[in-house]
Amino acid sequence: MTAARQRDLKQRIRQDIQSMHAYAIQPSAGLIKLDAMENPHRLAPELQAQLGQRLGALALNRYPAGQVDDLRRALAFYASMPDDFDIMLGNGSDELISLIAMACDVPGASILAPLPGFVMYGVSAQLQGLKFIGVDLTPDFELDEKAMLAAIAQHQPSIVYLAYPNNPTANLWDDAVIEQVVEAAPGLVVIDEAYQPFSSRSYIDRVHRHSHVLLLRTLSKFGLAGVRIGYLIGPKALVAEFDKVRPPYNISVLNCETALFALEHREVFAAQAAGLRAQRSRLQHALAELPGVKAWPSDANMILARFPDAQRTFDGLKANGVLVKNVSKMHPLLANCLRLTVGTEGENTQLLAALKASL
């Protein structure tokens, strides 16, 4: 391609897109991967064989049809969805976040979310040309009630995102403050429960109280990060509007069947989540004993911790074969912080040994 042709093509791409950075995934070959909040457990061999037979028998020559409705019903039951609500599937939560922004792209629309938080809330706003308003958490990563309510009153956002628990801070916010924000929001409120399998609380029991609240979940943390299934729960009339912008056949038959299979064996994944919660407690106790380290309480499968020198600790961990996420430059409140995914017992043992060597 000639330089002139390349320049001509670039002029046809939005300038704001050209100034953005693509989502970066850290190379992890040969490392213990504790950077992406994945469930570290693979299917047992007997379950692999059963799933393989089911996937091999699928009609791959046909578009997804009835299986998708089967999965919607299975997820509605699994999530204890209220009877008068509906459910919409996405190719991961990321797609649903993008579709929500697309459907709400009216003149003057904006998206508001606490910071630090999940980056895709802001990215979806930018990609859709919506204004994004970030409201800083307190220094201990709690919702700043006064700042949130002031920002809502000033900007009248079309969408407010509240992650429950939050990423990357891993904490649950005060329910009374959340209710204040929900009541004050003039538009939609999306409660993102990506880490629900590891959380002590859920919003599902309260979601029916509000006609403007949507609940967002994913099977990624359940144990199916590679399957890419997200789901949105809300009042039927609202979900019907968002379903209009969903691409047809956005869930493959392979992903759909795998998710159905996993839900049929939900007790296996529930046991894995219980084990990871126990390992989370182990890590939190161990981190509390390390000099100069502050770790925050977690209701997810990750722990946020502050180190004397985050980059030096990150490099030391990587040199010792352990990959975590350095979030220290994502937001000023995260200075010298690393995010540690909770792994298996053996992985966590190696993480703690690497931490001690690095410190």
C-alpha cells in the first residue's frame, strides 16, 4: 500500500478512534496467569468428554435458534429473575455495554460511572460519541455519595453504571448510598454483577423495585471466560428496546451449548467458587502480614493491594513466573497498586513466595 493511499484511508476513520489505544492483553506464555480474574479451573476429563460429544453433534450448518431460548430460560432460572422481567444475551458483557450505549445515543446523552472502574463503560461512551462523566471514589474506594449525587444533578446522565462488586477495587459499596444514587438517576441505572459468584450480596432481590434498573451479569467469572456469554436482566419493555439493536445470531451454537452444559453442572462451578473464596481469605491474611503492603477487602475473585513500589513488585513477580495486573497508572487513587487474581491453592502458594522474594 502506498503512503498516499494509506493517508487517504486514515482520513476515512474517525479522528477520535485514531487517537485511542486498543485493549491490551498481556502476553502470559510460561507464566502463572493471575491478571484477568479468570476461574483457574478447567473441566474435569469426564466432563470434557461429555461436552465434546454434545458439541460434535450440533448442527453447525444452521443458525442458532431454539438453543438460545433454552439458554435464556436456564439463565433466568439460575439468576432467580423476577417473573415480569426479561433476559437478553450478549457476546460477553462487553457487547451488551456497547449495545446499551448505542440504544441510548440521543442528542445530549451521557454516561456516568465511578472511577476507578471498569474501562469499558468509558470506552463504550467514546465509541458511540457520548459524553462520559467519571466520579472519583473516596481514598478507601467507597462511593462518594455527595459527589455522585452532585454529578447526577448537574449532568442528568442517560446511563449510570454501578459495578457490584467493583473492578479493580473488588469491594461492595454501601447499599444505602447505592439506593440514593438509584433514586436520583434520571435515566437508566445498570448494576454490573460480573463477579457475583464470589460476592456476599446481589442486587437481584431489589431489582424489581425500580423500573429503570438493569442487571448485567456474565458467565466469564462463573468459569466460562472463553465462551463469552453475558446477559442483561430488566423490565420486559426496557429489554425489548435494547434487543432491537442486538445483532442477529450474536450467540454461536457452540457457546450456547457449552453454557447450557455448564449450567446443568452448576454444582461443579459452585464448588470451584467456594474454593476460590477460601483461597481469597488465605491470600488476604497473608498479604496483611507482609511489611509495607495494604490490601483492601474483596468480594470478588481478585484482591487490590498497594505496595511500596508497584512497578518493582510487578517486575519481580514476573521474573519469578507470576503475572498480575499493574493498575497503578489507571487512576491517581490506584498509585502503587497491583490487582491480584485469586488462583488455585498451588498458584497462590507460588504467588506468595514470589511476592516475598520481590519485596
